[in-house]
Amino acid sequence: MNKTWLSVIIAAVFEVGWVIGLKHASGILEWGATVIAIIVSFTLMIRAARFLPVGTVYAVFVGLGTAGTVFADIILFDSPIQMKKIALIAVLLLGVIGLKMLSKEKKKEVG
């Protein structure tokens, strides 16, 4: 895995953080952390789109963020585990993995 894909994965982790923050933040520190997570998440995603197909970057970003948010909700907030939901997340992740495997890195233009 190269640095560009790693930045997409890190962006998705921060996406999970800001999505949780939007729902649960109540104090100034929590809102501050949420804003920072939004900035980091989108900055990393935008930078990755310079080197990878933007549609693939966005699909992977959203797919991993969605899966991470569902699992965080189960782990951190005792959301009930629904096998149908887990199966659909698995299908989503298979699509994300497929997109990653099909994408090619762009050559950065100089000048």
C-alpha cells in the first residue's frame, strides 16, 4: 500500500470521528475536535485525489467512513448488532476493495 492510499484510510478514520462528533459533541472541546477532524479528513482526501481517480477516492473514503461509523456505533454506543447490516457493510467493503484494486495512480504533472 502506498502513502496515497494510506492517506485515504486515515481520512476515513477522521471521517468517523467527525460524524460521531456531529451527533454527540456538547462542549467547546468536543466541537473543536470535530472541526479539526473535518479539516484533516477532507484535506487528506483532496490531496489523495491529486494522484488517484477522484471518484474512486471518494467512494473508498465514504465506504470506509460508513463502515467505521457503523462499527463505532456498535462498539462505543451499544447499538444493536444486526446481521443484515453487517452483511451489507461487508458487500460495501468488497466494492471498496474492488475499486481500489482497479484504480491506477496518476502521474503528477510538473509545471
